[in-house]
Amino acid sequence: MQDEFGVSFNYLRAWRGKEAALTSLRGNDAESYKATSKHGWPYCRPVIVVDGSALKARFGGMLLAACSHDANDSIFLLAFGIVPSESNELWKWFFEKLRDSIGTRESLAIVTDRHKCIEYTANLVYPDVAFGICVQHLAANLKTRYKDFKGPLKTYFNDASRPYLLSNF
């Protein structure tokens, strides 16, 4: 910049200038994400899949995420948060922020693993929703508990867990 335009400034000032220019061109990332989630949610199935995952990088913590499936059967991220650990207080905070962002809908269901913390706090924030257990997590638990989770037992489990209609069950 000094040679071409005769202007001198440090790296931080250049970076802030670039960020300000991008914000004026594209808008604020946080506001854009919130608008996308809010406007996309009505076109998703009324099922929210919620889970937490440990972050094992330098800073640690937990990644909390809520997703749904859109009309194209693609995963649609509704919300995420990074917290120091899993606790009732932090899951309640996450569900309150989710509700503030996307609201609620008729026939809403929440699917999660069998973590008691998630179901307990979701019930506080969304008292009228149905809860389900993720089939993948349930199958993993059965594999751990029953070493011979093969053959007929696995077939019966898959047949019972896959139907979408009660008449197919």
C-alpha cells in the first residue's frame, strides 16, 4: 500500500478495513444466519434433531447443535452453540435461544440420544413436544449391551425402527 498509494498502516487496521468492506457488501454474518434459520424453518419437517459433541481441540468444550430436514431431504442447521460442558443450565440456555430464534410449531418432535440432560431441559422450554430416541444411538447401545446383536435380533430391530407409518409397523 505504501509503494502503490503512499499510505502506511499496520496489519490489524488493514484486516478491520477488509472486514468493514465485506460487511457493507454482504451484510452481517450473524444476522444473515439468524434470518436463514428463521425463514428456512417453515419449510422443514417439524422434527428437530439435537445432540452435543465434545470438542477435543486446544480449547475444548462442547458443540451443541439442532438440525432438521428440509423439503429436499437435506440437513438444515437450525442452531449451534459452543459451551464449556454439558449441564442442565447450558442445555436450557441452548433450547431457550433455539425457541427465541425459530419459535415452535404444531406437531413438533425432538429427537436426541438418550442423554437425560437434553430431554429434561427441552421439556422445560418445549413442554408440549414429543420426544424420540435416535435409532443410531439406540442401535449402538444395543450392540454394547448384547454382544450377539446380529441375525434375527438385528433384523427385528431394523424392521421395528424403520417404518414411517403405523400400518407398516
